[in-house]
Amino acid sequence: MFCANCGLQVVDGNKLCVACGTAVGAVAPSSISDTVNLNASASPASAEGGRYAGFWRRVAASLLDSLVILAALLAAVVAMSLAGVAERTLKIVYTSLSWIGAWLYYALMHSSAQQATVGKRAIGIKVTDLLGERIGFGRATGRHIATFLSALTLFIGFAMAGFTARRQALHDMVAGTLVVSKDASPAAIVAGLQAPKVSGGVVALAVLASLVPLTGFLAAITIPAYQDYLIRSQVTEGLMAAVPYQATVVEAIAAGESFENINTTTANIPAVATSPHVDSIQVTRGVVVITYGGAGERKLSGQQLALVPGLRPGGDVVWTCGLAPVPDGVTAAVRAHLQYTSVPAKYLPSACRGQ
């Protein structure tokens, strides 16, 4: 039951409205009838704009807001680029602005007098509290943060706006907010607006649409990770293919050859790779150099990995792989060995990386 005077819902059993003190069942003053139509033949929501915002209107508004934020970010990046800001700094600034800028945009717009972002204003909807009033900056901030909860639920939290009673998404429920038509009055919102009818097919489409960003998000993470895995496995395969070459170098050293005299020709080592992901494996001054290519990943094509032999005081041969430092007490075949390896450290086995 609703109060005939102010429109607030009255708890069953109460004889007076806690908001205005009007007796339950009392006839509303004539002035109230001009604001909210409480006749049995007409609903408060029958007024123009008296509806909760549907799922697709909210989607359209979000897309417009995304374009506004993206345009602002690109303008900032272009301006800083023209000013000569370093690329690394640009990336840091872009990431920071993406988070901070989005927060300020949504929080300030939703708590403004218009109660709506640029996208929502264009679509004709606004954000209110449960009584239809304007929300403050703090609640608007909480609502923005709560959108991450809607995303963490496989984006079903956003799709809830398509089928909940008051068309609330999960973050609306957390923040205690509503998204309604821009012309909806507080009294009509309190009395209860009409919700747009949504068929089961529309709900299914809403859920599927909410999964599209998730699919893209997962692809953005898994595809590069899988590619890195493939490259690392191909690097390891090249190292395994180089084992016979290392053995030949060790044999030559044991036979009294110096590092300077050990190469592909003098040691009678064939310059043919035994891996489809390797172009060649050659020996120069005792150093085994793997050049990647062939059927391997393009990022690895033409990159080299050096295996540098060295001697301990007792004459034992010790190998230094790639970007790893030469062990203490070992005399390496070449100095400044790091220059011979161009494979990025993230693709190298841990034993071949620098400190």
C-alpha cells in the first residue's frame, strides 16, 4: 500500500505514513493529484517517461560513453606525443588516465544535476537512488567500483538489467541505484514505474551479448600467452638440437685444440640444423650459435642464442647459455658474450637468463 499524500510505500500494519504522517486510507490533497495520478484506472508510471531503462538502452549509452572516454584518452596521448613525451611514459600515463579518467567521468556525471553521462543523456535516461533522488559523488564512486563485480560474474551482472524487476544491474543493487527515463519524477519512481517487457529471447541475447567482451578479454590474455609458450618450446628445441655440437667442441678441447681454432669447418661439424624451427647451428671460436627460423614463430625468426664454452682452472669445460653470467673462476672462450644472443630473455629458459 502507498501513502495517498507522498507516494511512499507504507509497511503493512502501520496506521500512519512515517514520512508525512498521513493516515493510511486518507484521501490525498488536491495538489498531490497534479503530481502523481493515484486513481485505480491509471498507474503513476503512465506519465511520459515513466519507465525503468531497459537493457539495450543502457548498452547504447555505454557504447557512447566508451567512445567519449576513448576520444579523450587519444587526444591526451596525441598531445603528449607532440610534446615529445617518451613512449614508456605515454604508456604509464595512458593506463593511469584509463582508470582515473573513467572513474571521474562516471562519478562526476552521475552525481551532477543532469544525473547522467553524455551517453545516458543522449539516450534519455538517468541514474537515481531508490527514492528517485540525485545521488552524491560518494555513491556514484561506489557504483562505478561495483561495476567490476558485474564484470567478474562473467558479465552476467550487467545482463541482469534485462530481467530484474526494476531493471537493476548487479552494481545498481550494490549501490542502491536505479536507471530510469530522464523524465521520471521521484514520486513516480517511489510509486513504482513500469518495466519494459522483455521476452526470453531478448534475455538470452542479453546474456550472449554480455559474453562477447568476456570472450575478447580471455582471447587477449590467452592468445599471447600461448604464443609465448610456443616460442619458449621452440627455443628449448633449438638447445636440444645443439647438444651434439657442444659435444664436438668438448672433444676438440680435450684433444688439445684452443677455442680460437674450433669452428664449423675445422671441427668437421655440419652446418645443418636438426630442428624445423632452426635455420642453422654453427660454431665459431668454440661458441655454438643457434639461429632460429624455418617453421618457427615469426617473432623468433632470425634471432640467435649463443652457448659459450669456458674452462675452469682444472680444465673442465663449463657452458654459459645466452644472457646468463659467466660463472666465477671460469675463463670464457669470448668476452662480452651477451652480444651474441638476441633472443629476448622472456623466451629463454631460466638457466639462460641474466640476473
